[in-house]
Amino acid sequence: MLLFKVSLIGVLFASISFCSYQTHTLNLLISLEAVMLCLLLFSFSISTMFGMSSHLFLVLLTFAACEAALGLSLLVSMLRLRGNDLVTALSSLSFFAQNTTDKSCWEFIKSS
């Protein structure tokens, strides 16, 4: 029962940190990983309390690993294209339009 309460409090605090730290993409990814970790703990505590199988735990663990890999790859590509990880740079439609005229960007794409 204690594990259940700790996981719920963790989901609450991780969600608050996810909503409040919206300046850098890396901060958002770390907060999202904290939410996923607390949800994993929550699903594990539910499955042990009620004697259920841990299939949901394994599915959430798989999604968390895929989300982390995808988030880090997008962060690296954004840092290569823009040079910063600010969320405000992603919210504008000019994110891709500014990179189309840059010759170094096209040379980077052709070389890979």
C-alpha cells in the first residue's frame, strides 16, 4: 500500500514538473521519464496488490524505452540543426523554413 501511495505522489510531482519546466527540451524529456518511471512503479504496485500478471508493467517499460530513444534522437537532430534545445524554437512554423536556405544543412543531409 505504501508503494501505491508513493507512486501516486510521484506521478503528481512529475506531472507538475513536466508542466512547469517548458523552456528546454532536455528538461521536458527528463520530466517525462520521471512520469513514466512513476507510472511503472504504479503498475507494479497494482499488479502485486491484486495478484495480477505483470504484462502491463512490461508494456509500459517497452513504451518508456522507445520514448526515451526517440526523444533523445530528436533532441540530437534538433541540436545539430538549430544549435539549441529551446522549446520555443519548435513551436514556430519557421523551424524547417529557415533551414531550407542553409547550404550547410543540405550538405549535411547529402553526406549522411
